[in-house]
Amino acid sequence: MKNKFSIFVIIIFLSFCFVIFYEGLNTPKTYTPKVNGKKNIQTFKVKDFDSNNYINSDKIFEDNIFYIVNIWASWCVPCRVEHPLLMELSKNQSIKIIGLNYKDNLSNAKNFINKFGNPYSKILIDSDGTLSIEFGAYGVPETFIIDKKKKIIKNYVGPINQEIVDEIKLIIK
Amino acid sequence: MLANQIGYYSLILGLLVSVLLCGVSIKDFNNKNKQISQNILSLSFLQLVFVIVSFLSLIISFINSDFSNETVFNNSHTTKPLFYKISGTWGNHEGSLLLWLLVLTIFIFLFLIKSRKQPKKYRILTLLFQQVIIIGFFLFVLMTSNPFNYLFPIPREGLGLNPILQDPALAIHPPILYLGYVGTSIIFSSSLAAVTQSYVSKQWGQHIQKWVLVSWIFLTIGIMLGSIWAYYELGWGGFWFWDPVENVSLMPWITLTALLHCIVVLERRGVLTSWVVILSITTFTLSMCGTFLVRSGILNSVHTFANDPARGIFILIFLFVLIALSLGIFFMFHKENKKSLNNFFWLSRETSILINNWFMMYFLAVVLIGTVYPIFLDVISSEKISVGPPFYQKLIVPFLIPFLLFMSLGPRLKWIKSKIENRNSLIMIFIVSVMLTFFIIKNLTADLLFYTVLISATFFLFFTNLKELFIKKFNNISQIVSHLGFSLLILSILFNSILSSEIITNIKIGEKYDYDKGEIFFKKTEERKESNFNSIIAFFEIKDKNGKTIELKPEIRIYNQPVIITSEADIKTTLLEDKFLVMNLVKGNEYFNIRYQVKPFMVWIWISVILLSLGGLMSLFKRKI
């Protein structure tokens, strides 16, 4: 009896794993959560990647243009996947991309930028991950679109793809 | 062109031989002869020949740069050196699966030759189970990943092999790794056969142990080669990144290591039968699971060659069929020997092996969860996460302490029932280890207590084994060498991570950079042309505090096909430390970005892994193959 029960449990568990893996093969690799109302970005103080000095958030988002905040880390593999797309977006004059370096080793992060290129107009250091929480981030990588009124109008969890890049280009037009 | 045809039809013939072999085996199974029929051996040899012919013709297509073959077109180029043309054969999805098949058939053929003394029915069943796996892979190759797809019109030039794969260590890494990885299939097949024949016994343990050892040795060396490659080619200065692909090779390694120890218990005491069978099944399942995770594109990784969902679904179904088959057989046929179950005295060698088995299962669970949890989370809640090195380090490193202690004490215990002998000398060694550790690291790290305990435990293992090596002479030397290697590995990894230092700066030609321990001088650059790349070689002089100068020449390579820029680190290796210099181009600038690292005891990491596998090799020869 005990034996039958354990076989039953194993079968259920294996079927569960199968379904998960099967679904995993078919799921797209990105996810867009709903933004409930437009949220203002908070003011905060943060360490700058290049100068290592603290700067204020209103100094970061000072121009009257769209901003993209991209959370990344050198240890995050999907970040490497989306990096070329960020490079492509950075060529666009009407937006600025702010990088938020999440829980990273500084030298690794610098190395990452040197190796794959720098799409960011500014990189901020979020060594303990609190700033990302303030933004309401789900994980790394994650991308936020901030409009001219300094409100978060959209965010994308996971690596961005070509469709999202096209969508972003449409939004900022 | 011709090679292409020959390769393709050899594959089909190989599949037919598989089917034939199954039929003949089933017929022979009920035959009254004591030995298996010669036909089976001949057919198995024929199958091996067909797969070898197929594999050779793919190699020939690569050597001739025959771009009418799609695989060659996608992964080769006329300007590539001959060596990399050949290694390109397995540097891609289709070719590497052909290598899978080759190893599968080699192993079953060797098994048939080497197992003449074993019961006939057991041998035939092993062959049958192995053929199930082989047929699965034949179908997989032919249906979804045919290496001999024909291209028309014939392209003039190929797309080229990814330059980071053009490397000597990486050229031999896949074959060696596969011998270990796929070699576990024979353990899987034979353990299932042994279960159905109620043959899981001391005798079986003795016979299967050498196959476990062979797989384990190849897997260990294969993983090390991949790690060496990552160290100097990826240019990050690390040797282990907890990348999903590294994890999927580590997981079968952990279960195989556990199995290696349990088999010794089985061989000596005839207990742990269920556990040995479960470990044998798990090891191969994890190998298959690794192939699925890496090849289906479900995870992003360096090794993901192709993202074809059809392939993913095929391996997934095949994987679960194998799991269902093996579990079904296990539950139907396996009977635990109840008598020997409660026969464990708390202080005995088998108990200590069992305890360390639990620890290994824990390490396995951590690595497994870290690797597949992101997939589960993604499917269930659409959340994307990336599990990084801190997760593994935090969960694994603390548990190394008791693991190492059991490893030091366990082998000193006797089988069945024991007491700790030479208590005083053990206590002495322990005190010496703690004091030595404290003096070495007291100024080095902030986390003094934790590291003192951890490193003391490692030194303890190291010294107890060193003592054994001198006292016991050649009794059980293989185990001592392996355990010495393991303690050395942990020591070098720990000191390497504590003592490494690095400097990152931008520098231009003729400039000097001073830092607290010396200066870096950028002398000049030179350009060089090779058949498949152009390179910029930079000359650096690095002077340390004592005025000793070394010259390092890192390189930037611009490969022509496909156009990819890679940084080749220059590494000066000494017994005590590696000096590692790598540079990158800074766009639109005369500056180069350089990264200079001093990594102590780096070479000891490789030496200790070699020592670890040398122990395995000694044990193998002691047993006479």
C-alpha cells in the first residue's frame, strides 16, 4: 500500500515536471506587468558608477525627454542577451538610458561594459538592491520607461527583444 | 559529397542494426546456451563500425570544407587551420550528437567484451537497455539533427566556427567530457539489468565499479578542461561561473562520486543496494536532463547551439520515457535485502560514507534547484530571475566544513564496527591545522572565524591524508591520493579567492600606471596576420615592489569569419601565483582598457584535480580492467 502511494506521488511529480518543462520550451522569454496608474518616480540619492560620488535623482532625470531605466548585472546571463538591443536603442537621440547596476561586483561590471559596449548615458550603483525595490523591480534584467513628466509608464521584466524595442520606439515618437 | 552520402546511409544502417540486435538478443535470451551468441558480438561490432564510418565521413567533410553539407557550412570556413576544422566536427549541435552516439556504441561494445564472466541474461539485458538509449539517439539525430543535410546551390564559403571555440583545450574537452557523461549510460543500463535479474550484489558491485571509475575519471578531466578554457579564453579571470552548463556537468559528477563510494560499501558489505541503483539511474538521468536543458534553448547559455523547439520536445519526451522505464523496473523488480538494513553501527566506515552521501545529495539539490528553479518560476508565475554565484556559495560553502571533517575521519574507521584509533595524533593534527590556519589568515580576511574553521577543516583533511601516505605506504593509496587532491583543491580555491587582487585601468601606449605594489608600463603594440584572424599584440612590463620585471603580451584578435573580436589573456604561471593580463579596445579612443590580476595558487587548482583523477586511475589499475 505504501509502495503504491509512493509510486503515485512520483508519477504526479514527474508529470508536473514534464508539464513545466514543456511549457518552458514554449513560453516567450519576456513579460510585461500592468502598471497601475502612472507612478511618479521617487527622489533618491545614489552612487554614480564613473565618479563614485553621490548624486541626486533630479540631477539624473533633468532633461525634458524620455528615459529608460535598465536594471542589469554582470553576472546575469539574460542581460548579455539583451545588451545589443540596448546598444541599438542608445543610438536614438530622443531617449537616454540609465543603467542601474544591481548587486554587482564593481570590477566585473566595468569589465562587462568594456567588453560589450556602454549603452548607458549614466550608470548608477545599487549594491544592496534597495533602489531596484523602490522602482518596483521584479528581477534582473528589467526595463522601465519614464515619460517627460517623470512618470513610469511601462516596465518590461526579463530581457527585452526586438518587438519591445519597436514598441519603445513607438512610445517615444 | 560522397562522404556526405556515406555518412548518412551509415547512420541509417546503424539504426537498422540496432533493431536487428534487439531481435537477436531477445531470441538468445531464452536460449539454453551458457554464453551469449557470437552473432550479438558481431552485430554490436558492426553497429560500432557504422557509427565510426558516419563520424569519420563528417570529419572528412569538415577537412575538405565540403559546404554542400549544411553542418559544415554553418560551422566551418576554408581559412580555418586543419586542427580546428577537425575539432569543429563536434563543436556544433549535430556533430556533438553524433559523438554521443559514438560513445554510446563504443561503451556497449567494450562492455560486451569485458563482461564475459558475468551471467548471460544480465549481459543481454544490459545490451537491450543500452540499445533503447541508442535507438532513441539514432532517431533524434536522423529526425531533428541530421548532420548530413544537403545544401543546394553549394555555398562557396562557410560561416565559420565561433572563434572562442577555436582553442586546443576546447578541442579535446567535448570528447573527454562525453566519455564520462555518456559513459554513465552503461552504468544505467547494467544497473537496470542487474535489478531485473536480482543481481545487485557484492559480485555485481565489483564488476560495475571499474565502469563507474572510468566514467568518473573522464568526467573529472573533462570538466577541468572546460574550466581551464573558461579561465584563459573568456577573459574574466575566473574558472567557475555556476553557469547552467557547468552545473549540468557538475550534477552527474556529484552523483557519480557518491556512487563510487557506495559501490565500495556494496562490494564490501553487500548493503545499500537500493541506494546504488537509485544513484546509477539518477546519474544518467541527470546527464540526459543536462542535454535537454542545454540543447533545447530553455536556458540561455554559452553552449546553446540551436533553439529548435522540435529538438527540445524530442529530448524531453525521450528523457521522461527513460525515467518512467527505469522507475517502473525499479519498483517492479527491486527487493531490498531487509536483513542487512539495520546492520549499521554508528561508528564505522560505511556510516561515514553514508553521511557524506547525504551531504553530496544536499549539494546536488542546491545545484539542481539553482539551475531549474528559474524555469519553474517562469512557467508558473512568469517571473524571470537569474540565480548567481552568491546563491551557490552561501548554500554550499558552510556545509563543506562537516563534509571535510567526515572525509578526514571516515577512511580511518574500519568496516562494520570501529572505534577511533590514534586519537592523540588526530587531535594533534587538528590543533596544528587550526593554529596554522589562524596564523596564515589572521590579517587577510574580515570574516576570520568562518574562514578559520573552514580552512582548518581542509588542512585537517590534507594532513591526515599526508600522514597516511607516509605511514601506510601503498595500502589504499588511490583513495589517499584522491582525498589529498580534493583537500588541495579546496585549499587552492579558498586561498585563490581570498588572496586574489586585481587592477583595472585605461592606459595608452607609452604610459605608466603606478599602484601600491608596483607599476605597469605599456611599451608598444604590434600587428600580426594569421590565416583566420588579424591580431594586435601589446607589450607590457610589470614591475613589482622588489624591482622584478615581467613582460606580458595580451592580444586582441579580430577573426575574419565570422567577424568577432576576442581578447586573449596573457598568463604567466608560476607555482605560487598566476599573473593574468587582458586588454580590451575602448571605442573611438587611443586608450586600451586593461585588467591585471594576480591569482595565487591558480595552477594548484588544476594540479589538484589531476591528482584527484590520478587517484581514480590508480584504483582502476589496481583492479585490473
